[in-house]
Amino acid sequence: MIKNELLVRSKYFSGEFDCELYFKPEWYGPTRAHKDRWAREAIKLANDAGANKVAVLSSGNQGLALTVEAS
């Protein structure tokens, strides 16, 4: 789980929309991919449904993110 999530202020978009606009870089997650957030929610939903095992058909980043979140 990400504990100290960093927000980065966008000077360009803050000026463009006349507000304070921040982005949340996904590369600070456990696998440095945007799929970490999805995997965390998928594991939570599986746990809430009573599942204690998860199977995934992926050899890429999604499989890695699910493995990290499930362990």
C-alpha cells in the first residue's frame, strides 16, 4: 500500500484553468505502473466477496501488480 502519495503541481494547467491543479504520479506505486491502483481495488473486491484465492491470465504489468497486491 502506498503510504505517502506525492502530488505534483502543474504550473501549466493551473495557469490555464486559473486554479491549483495537481497530478498524482503513478510511478511511485509498488510496481511503478498505473495498474497498481486497479489491482489494489480488485483484490479488495475479491476479499470483500469472500475469495481467498485469485487467478489471473497475464504475463505483463497487470499480473505483476495483482501478485504484489495479493501477497
